[in-house]
Amino acid sequence: MDATPAGMGQPTDLHRLELRYAQARVAEPRAIERLARSIEQCGQLIPCIAVIQADAPQWVLVDGYRRIAALRRLGRDTACVEAWTVDLAQALLTVLARSGQRPLAAIEEALLLRELIEQFGLAEREVARRSGRDVSWVSRRLQLVRGLPEALLGAVRAGEVSSWAATRILAPLARANTGHAQRLLRALAQAPLSTRELRQWLQHYGQCTRATREHLVDHPQLFAQALRAQQSERAITQLRAGPEGELARDCRQLMVVIDRLRLRLRSLGVLAAAHIGAESLRRLLEALDGLRAQFHRSLDHGAGADPSEHPYAVGPGPQPARGQPPAEAVAQ
């Protein structure tokens, strides 16, 4: 039974609602599924919001698209709707002003702002004032969708691409190379990448040659597989080398940095070097002195210590594993 709290709207047939702004919402199947379970157990706790227009048979839904999807998933034919008798522009502005209470994705806010500017002819400054935002916020949100291909926006609305991937990866790529963004979108539809893999992909894309980029946009999954293989090989190498190998590697890297510092000191000159990096160099030299002292202490401790007292020392001949019975006992 769908219990409806008093004073939260009126039951309204779903066919009376015009979903005019569905294209400004992102489909999130998992969120809709969770909402459907909640509505089935507790009823619809928050009403949808629709605008009543004169001489129009349907009410225009301005808030509650996810709730409508959840109700339809449950096979319901009515929703609890709060009817507003304001103009559509004011209704959308109010929804934006209340987005802190009913969070919208950044790209959903951007799409609503675009509707207000393109459909109703409002200026950015007026939209900011009437929605309780500042102009810079409106401008930043609009920047998320300006110049984006409709195919990319459609993929975001359909839930095929996350809002994060659209705004952080595909949007910058589309502004730099629309064709590459569209090809990457098609490739991701077949084999999606994780957020971390997409971030690494974009970083690699920005550093590689044009020929390599052509391959990257069509086969991002191959890049991710190669990256995972490289990381796995690096982990195996570190495991094989042990702490001693890592120490030797760190020393080699430190030598490279020291050589680079010496070249920069030589090119800057004594006075410039003293003025620019005196404090940093002083701390570095102190750290190197501390490292040298610790190294000599380790040598002295190793020379005077009893090898049999070392926690990993072993005597001649085979030794049983620590904490394990002898091999003969296991065999018996």
C-alpha cells in the first residue's frame, strides 16, 4: 500500500504529466532501483513538482523525474504531485535555488541553465540573481555543456557515461578535438574504463604523438590493459628485489637528482643560487649528512653484531620455516 503523508500534494495520473525537461536529467538506473525499493516499502515521501499552465491539458513536470521513473518501474499509474501556478522560468529557477536540498548533478544544473537562457531568453546575470547563485557559478556550469556534441550529452543523459567522465575527460577532449571525443565515446560504450584509468588515459593522451593518439582514442581498453600489465610487472620486480633492491633504486634516483642540481647551480652562478635556493639547499645538505651518519651506524652495527642474533640469520644446513614443524613431522 502506498501511503501518502498529508499536505504533500495530490495523487495525479502519470499520463497527465508532460516530461518536457527529461532531456535535462541524467538517467541513473541504480539510483532509480534504490528509490523504487524505498517507495515500495515506505511510499512516496517527497512529492514531484509540476507547473499548471492555462489552456494546457498536461502539467509540466519540473522536479521528480527520478521518482516518476521509480514509480513506473513499480507499475504504478499515479504519483503524488505538488502543483505550482507560476511561469515555467520561475519554476526552473526555484528548482535550481533548492538544489542544495534536492541535489542535482552538475551537468543537470548546466542543462537547466541552458534551458533558461536559450528557451526563455534570460541573461546569465538575471539567472544568477533569481536562483540565488553568483554569476561565476552560472558561467562555470554552462561551460560544462557549451560546445559539447549532442551524442556526448545523449550518452550522459542515458547513463552510458558518468557525469565525471563527461565533464573531466570527454568535455575537454571534445573542445580540443571533437572527432577524437566521439571516437572515444564509441569505444567506451563497448568497453568502459574506470575513473582512474580514464584519468591516466587523458594524461597519456596529452603527452603522446599524434599517431599514438589515433590509436588511443579507438582502443582505450588496450591502453588500460597495458597499464595494468606494466603495474603488475613493476610490483613483481619490486617484490623480487626486496627492500635492498628498492634502496638501490632510490639511491640511483637520488644521484640523478643531485646531478641535475649541480648543473643548475653551475648555470645560475653562486650569487643567484644563494639567493634563490639557499634554505632548500641547506635542508638538503643536512638531510644528506643525516643519511651519511645513519649509513655509517648501520655499517658499524653490522660489523660488531653476532650474525646468529639477526632475526633472519640462518645457520649451515636446511632450517625449518619459522613457526612451522619440521618436515619429518609433517610427513608423518
